[in-house]
Amino acid sequence: MLDAGFGITTLPRYAFPENNPDLSFVPLHSPQVIRRIGVVQQTNRSLSPRPKPFINLYCSNVAAIRKVNPAIIKAECLP
């Protein structure tokens, strides 16, 4: 519908189709938008080897962002 010129929507920046010259991305500054994500696993079971690289990547990105701007991300990576 947006391509047809009808309406507006909200979406994360990474989901915006950058190669579409007919759409504009306007960041929202107020209210502050917060997204909570997490990794869920069964109690008393360890993760298989496959998700571990993803979790390590996530945790390293959290640490890097926190160094640049501690207020932008409130996340914890637990062992």
C-alpha cells in the first residue's frame, strides 16, 4: 500500500527498502522506541553448538555499542 501512495507505517530502519526512491524513512525521536529481544532456552539444558556463534556475535555487538554510547543499549549477556 505504501508503494501505491496510501498510508504510513512504522518499521525498523533495517527493514526499510533502501532501493525504493518513492519511499522516505523519517526516524522517530519521541516517544522513544524500545525493543526487547532475548534468547530462550529450556531449563537445565545446554544450548547446542549451532546457536552459540549467534549469541557470541550478539554479545560482542552489545559490548561494542555500549562502549560508544552506553545510554543507547540496555542489555546483558549472561553466561
